[in-house]
Amino acid sequence: MQDRDTFGSKFGVLVAMAGSAVGLGNLWRFPYLVGTNGGAAFIFIYLAFVFLLCLPLMYSEFVIGRRSRANVFGAFKVLAPKSNWSIVGIIAVLASISIMAFYSVVGGWTVDYFFKALTFQFSTADRNHLDVIFNTTVTSTYKPLVFMAIFVVLTALIVIAGVKKGIEKYTKIMMPLLFLMIILLDIRALTLPGASAGVSFLFKPDFSKVTSDTLLDALGQAFFSLSLGCGTIITYASYVSKNVGIVDTSIKTAVSDTLFAILAGIAIMPAVFAFGISPSEGPGLVFITLPYIFVQIPLGSILAILFFFILFIAAITSSISLMEVAVAYLIEEFKMKRLSAVLLSSAVVLVLGTLCSLSQGLLSGIKIAGRNFFDLFDFLSSNVFMTIGGLLSIIFVGWWLKKEAFKDEMHYKSKNLFCRRYIDVTFFVIKYIAPIVVFVIMLRGWLK
Ligand code: TRP
């Protein structure tokens, strides 16, 4: 066996896992979904899905990684020798690479906007002008490529340093900072005139807005937000020592992720409503609507700097977890040095990212299955690789791996009666219920 790097502390594991989970999805999609799907009613449904369905999925991936102590591909080889299960590993590597392709482009926009905020370039409250700034930012040919490259290089520099000395060391600083900064934004948002109306819009439960679409949106968002199905949890878990509790770490990760999403909602939506803007999601929300608001409120230009820094940190802590999936695979399966593995992964991401970036302008005419490159990689990762990877991982744990192995990894024997029953029920969910649920998420992604 090669000497494998490991995380140095429980806190290190938690911040790395939470860093992967907290990302753009928490900032630009969750608040919007809450605001338009019945406020607290949505949060309630989302929490139920996170705890009843997604946590068992997270435990499954954790068990696969920690038991095998190998990269996503090697993990299945170790746990199911002489079988074809390692294909799941390939799917996971493809998932992480295709997410990185468009995530890096958005990461680049974030770096660009951070510098724009630093140099006070949002000095006009003219929405059209902000539209133009955004369009120029993303449709130009060279500039977004440079910013994307900066984002990828920063990711690579952290990953090159290794698990303990790179990923753990930096997420330990970045994650607490991220929470601190979003709380500062919350305080500002809550002290705006008209904020209380926004808060009540966000949190007042309105079950009449809950439709079957709401349920599926909540489920899909929970799955994506917890970074399930793309090998990041399997890879990180392979660096976790046996004495770290899987249930404990997974619950803390899910709680941090959800808490951050709610704090993001408080930071964003009340301000949007206070200005009478109808809520939107995605790039339009963070790169157009929010700058429009920032220029109009006291201390706004500082808030803009803070906000884009938050967006950047949230994106890069996710990006390093994605790169580590491919890097661990290359190191262990192709006996590459960490440095070469990072260089190769970065090169692949830069090429695919370039296609995604240019598809906003120069190459916007090229469509594959009706989608430009950016949307194609988004679609492939969320609706194909992640869901298939997640589905197969859960079937693997429920039907192939022995229940004894699962229980052993979950420290069943040393637990009290309540925890043992919980683990039994969880295994039942993994075996019979979760596969159906992930299948439904997958079908929906295809039919949408
Ligand atoms: N959870 C991330 C977000 O909310 C997105 C994501 C999905 C991700 N799968 C991932 C991030 C895998 C890192 C690794 O934005």
C-alpha cells in the first residue's frame, strides 16, 4: 500500500466536508427556492429530505470511502474485487470533472466581480448598466478565460499541498471566515428598513404554495447541495481515521450546509424584497440584482466586496474537493505524483472550462442536444453523472456490501440501543427507499 495522506483532526474533516457542500447552490438557488415555494414550509420539507433521505446517502458514500481507504475507482475494486462496480468510480470522476468545467467559469466571474467591487465599479443604480456589465463580463473572449485560469490555479495550489497541509489547512481558515462573513451580511440585511417584510416573506409558512414540484425541487436541491453522487464524499472519507464517527460528522456537515443556506437567504432575500424586486435565481441574482441593491444601501460598496469574497470562498472550497476526486484517482490508479496529477487535472479543467466560457459568447452558436457547452456540462453533471453515481453507490451499499460491514463501519457495536435502532432503520432506507428516491430525482432531471 502506498502511504496515504489523512486528515489531522475531526474539525479538519468537518470543515473540508462542509466546504464541499457549501457552494454556489446555497447562495444562488436555495434562497430563491425558499422565497418562491412557501417560505418556512419549504425549509421544513427540505430539512425532512436532508435528514430522512440524504443523510443515509451520505453515510453510504462515507462507508465506501472509509472502509476501502482508496480513491473512488479503487474503492470499488477493494470492496468488490473482480466485479464491474468500479465503473461507478469512473462515473464519479466524470461527474466531478464536468462540474469543475462550469464551476471554474463561475469561479472566474466571481474573482472578476470581487475586483470590480474592490475598485468600486458598481457605482450606478442603473439596472440596464449592470446588465451590460454582466453581459460583457461573461461574453468576452479572453478576460473570463484569464479569471477562470486564476480560479483553477488557486484551486490547484491548495490541492498540490496535499490533504492535511493543503485542503485541511486552508478550509480550517476559510470555513469559519465564511460563516462569520455571512453573519455580518445578515446583520446589515436585518437592519435595513423594510427588512421585516422580507424576512416574513422568506420564513412565513405558506403550505398552499407547496406543489409536487416543490417536493422534487427540495429533493434535488438537497442532493446537489450535499455534494452527493460525485465521489467527493467517498474521496474525503478515504482520508478519515477510524475513530471519527460517520453519523456525527455527516449530521454536522448537513447542519452546517443547511444553516449556511438559511443565513444566505436572510442575507439576500429581505434586501431583494425591500427594493420591490421580484426574486430570481442563479447568475442573474448574484451578479445583477445584488450589485443593484448594494449600490443603493449605506455601506453597500463594502458589502459588495464582502459578498463576492463570500461567493469566491464558497466556490473554491467546493472546487478543491472536486479536484481531489480526480487527483486521488490519478495518483493511486496511474501511480502519478501529486504534482503531475494536479497539473493534468487542471489542464483538463482548463480545456473544458474554456469551452464553457466561450459558449457564452464566441461559441454560443454551437449546440449539442440543444445546449451550449456550459449548459451541457451542467446538465451532464447534475442530471446524468451525479444521479447515476449516487444511485449506483446506494445500491452498492444496500445490496452488495454486507450489512455487517456497514454496521462495523458505523461503530454499531459500541452504540446504545437508540443509536443501533437508528442504524438499522438507516440501512432499511438505504436498501429499499433511497434507490427509488434517487431514481425519481434522475427521471425528473431527464424529463424537465
Ligand atoms: N454542493 C455544491 C453547491 O451547493 C455543488 C456541488 C455538487 C459540489 N456536487 C459537488 C461541490 C461536489 C463540490 C463537490 O454549490
